[in-house]
Amino acid sequence: MPDRMNEQELNQLINMLELSENVDEEALDASFAEPDLDNDLGGRVLVRAGKIFVQDPLPGGSPAVITAAAPVVVLVNGQPVTGPAEVTSLDKIEWSITEPPLYKIHVSEDHLQAFFTLYSTRRYQWKLNDCYSSSMIEVGAAMDTDTVIELLGLNQIIADFEQRGIMQNLNISGIHAELQNPTYQPITAAKGRAAVPGENASLELFFSETIENDFSEIEGQVDFRSHLRIPSVIRGQVIARRLPFVEGIPGCDVYGEILYPPRPGDITIAAHNNTVLLINNEIRALREGRPRVTGEKVKSFDITTTYTVPGNVSIKTGNILFSGDVVVRGNVEDNMIIESLGNVYVEGSVYNSTITATGSIVVKGNVVNSNLYSGYFGVMYNRIFNCSKLLIEEAMLLKKAVRMLIQAVQARKQSVKYGQAVVLLLESKFQKIPELIKELLSVLATVQASYHQDLEQTLHFLKLMLKPVQLIDFMNEASLSGVINMIEELHAGVARMQENKVEVNIGKCQNSTLKSNGDIIIHRDGIVQSELFSSGNISFRKVFAVCRGSRLEAGGSISAYYVGGESGAQSYLKAKHSITVRKIYLGRITIDRYAADITTPLENITFDADNIRIIKLRMESE
């Protein structure tokens, strides 16, 4: 007696019988009954009338295998088939078609434009390709272009835009034209209005920040004032005006959101020595002199005074530390120091000396065995700046050490006077502080003009720090903090004097170091065995100027004439952008990160990032 069919097998048979009116039941049976040539025992798969049927394998056989060909996606028990997959009659097999949308809506990153791209105006029905019974089949499908299941309309597209919140300035006529005469290219469907940025506040200067260094001789006499062309104003003259910022105009994006323009930048101006700020944001000079502007966040104006040395700076005049411009009619002799919180002008030459200036440095003659530091470097190498910086650091450590010492004493149920703790620590752990104070006092003693309104008070307290007997009774934590604040103001006062547009301008130099956060200009013979560093450009003005055995580095470009020489004095030139030479004999050229060793003479050439690597390869191959 045959085995009784269970309920699950009956349901499977019912599903196979309920195909459609178009399925030939006898043909279906015949499809499964058709034997393979080798009488295979494995399972089989059949695709007929849009459905997939599976027959389980006989004992000893393998399950049937199914794959899908795009755009068909086959799901077995709800999971998509990504490769060959075994199936049985117990599996739930479904299929669907993955095809691109009829259109695409794309919004730009700034939300100022929305684009509509049409791919098709109709969507057609897909039918599975029939497959004969087999142990492995690939399910494919074909488009039925005679059966349209969706027709794209204008109302549907507009509703989609509105659902996305895009309702501002919708280009309905353009979308309709694209539907009627498709180009299948993106079209602008909506456009917002960009915010109009405002204008930043600006500073209008009525004087030159740079010095026109045109030294010349007339009948053998140097007209220093006229031909140096130092910027100068008279009393009552308007030297600058602040132009207020202008607010921008808001816009809106395609979603209707308001786009606010960035707030315009403002400028804060302040009037200092010998200047006044008027109610209409003008700066007016209160005396004759050279106007200057310093500072980054706050633009400060003042009229600098001038300290003039009628002859040479020598042991007789002493070192010069001046809060303003320094003019030297003669030379700067051996082992002298000029420190200016302004510009320095030397009509003669500089020998074995150091010049620091928070502004520019101009030397008509030679610079020999000397150091010239301008602008930012003039601040960094300023003795007041450096000495006060070290003193601040030591004083802060002293303050911390006093607090720790007092806490340790109190922990033993004892007490000590604050001033006594300070004196003991100065004599034991902080012996460097009295030395720094003495050095700072010696420097401040040479100041020809005060740039710090409380300098006398600062000097008084610095001297008090050197008197232990008075210090014991006077000093407390508030007093020590006050002294530190005075030194910090002294330190910041030098930093505030740094000018922005500065330059170092010399005739020629030998065995010297020049540093400027502006340009460096050599207006005569050139340089030998020197080091030049410029945040801007380095330029040689005379056609016969030489550069031998030197190192030059520029944040901008270098313009030179004769680099190196037949004697073999090698030079190293480095620039951010370009280096132009009339002739280079021997040296190393570096542009940004690329370097080339020049071993054979080159003439009339400009090195830049584009050709430096080619020149390097050419030199290496020779």
C-alpha cells in the first residue's frame, strides 16, 4: 500500500496546480518528468508563466541550484540571492525587478539649486523568461514594452518636490517642457537666492607704511632727509580713517529657509602717542613726525619721535635704546647695540654691531660682521623683550614656590612671613631672578625715551626686589602679583610696537645675519658669506650685485644677478615661489619642497615649482 501524503506535500502540489489559465498542466508535468540523459537523482527547478517551481531530489541526489541575472532579484525565504543558492520545495521563493527610477531630484550642497533629471516617462512590465526543468538555472527577465504599468505625469513630480519641502521658485514650465521633449539632462527645477555678503570695515591710510629708500648724492653731498623719503605728517593732519562695515543682504534656499550672510569683519582703532581719535573715526596727528600703525586685532596709531645721532654710534655715545626712530648720520662702530621701537636709518656703515628694530632698518653703506633684526625679529631679539620674558617665567615659579613653602610651614602648625619666604627662596632656589633684574635694569637705564607710562614705577619695584631687608616687610602675595603684572606689561609693550610692513634695506654686507618679517633689499654691491631670512621677498637692485657663499631664504621670491663665482663660493637659495638669477655658477636652489644642486653655470633663468625637478634631473645626468 503506498505511503500517505502529508499535509505539507499536499499544499505544495496544490500551489503547483494553481498556476494560471495559460499554464498547460500536462506540459508542466512533462517538464518535471523529462529525464536527463544520465538519469540524475538531484533536485530540479522550473520557471514557467512568471513563477518558479522546485522539485526535491531523490535519495542520494543534490538540491537544485538557482541564481539571478540582473535586473531580477530572487528572494529565498526573504533573503536576496547573491550567488548560486541551493533550494528545495520547502523554501519560499519570490522575485522582483530592480530598475532605476523614472527621474531624479538632486539639491546642490549649498541648497541654492534643485535639479530634475528625467530618465524615462514610462515604466513597463517585466516577465520572467521561461526555463526548462534543470538542476541549475539562472532566472532572467525581459521587458514587455507593450504593457505600460506607470506613466509619469507633471502632478506626480510637483507633488514629490512639495513633499521634499522644495516650493520656492519651482520651474514648472521647465519640468513640463522636459516631459514633452526629453533631453535626459539635468535641468534647474528650483533656484534660491544667495545671501549677498557685506563689506568688512577697512582702514584708509593717508601715509605710506613703507620707506622709499632712494639714497643719492647731489654734487658730492648726501641729502639724507629728502632722498630717504621718510613718511612724515604735520600737526592737525588726518593720517587715517576707519570705514565702517556694511551689512549683507539675507537670501533663501530652495527649501524656503533664510540664508544669513556672514557678519562683516570690524576693525578696532586706537589713538596713542601724539594722535587723537575723532568722533567720525578719523585719526589726527597732534604733532609733526612719522606716523605708524601697529597691532593686529587693535590697530594702534602714534607719531614716533626721532632720536638723531649727528656722528658715529661709538663707545662715546653708548648703546642706544629708543622708543621711536633712530637716525645715525655716521657709522655704527664696533660692538655697539641699537634697539629701536621704530625704524633705524644709518647713513654710513655698520661694523661688528647689532641693530634691532620693531620697524624697518635702512643702511646706506656696508654691513660687516653684524646682525640686523627687523619687525617681528626686532621684537624677538630685543633685550627688554627677552629679559622680561625670562623674568616673568622665573617670577611665576617663585610665586608658586612661596605658596608651597607657606603651606608646608602651616602644616607643621607654624607660620612664616610672606616676604621672608620670598627672600629665602631668592637666596637659595631662585638666584637667577636677581641676575635677570640687574640685567633688565641696566638695559632700561639706557632708554632715551619712555614708551611705557609706568616705567618709573616698574623700575622702583624692580630695584626693591634687590633689597632683602625692605622686601621682608613689604612683600606679600598681592605685591608679588603686582610686580609680575608690571613686568608683563613691559614685555607686551615691546611686542605691541611691531610694525607690519617693514623691510631691511642695505648697500652690501659681509659675514652678517639679516632677518626681516618683510622684504630685504640690497641696493648696491651685494652680499658675501652672509645669512638672509625674509618672510617676504629678497631682491638685489644693481645689475652687478653678487651673492657669494651665502644662505638666502624667502617666504616669497628671490631676485638676484650673479650667484656664486668662478672661485667656487657656493650659495644656498631657498624661496616659496620662485628664484630669478642672471647667472648662477654653483649652488643649491630650493623651491618650496624641491631642491636642485647647480653644478654647471646657468644664465637668465627663473626657477619655480614647475621646472626645478627637470633642472635637477638635467644636472644629475651631466
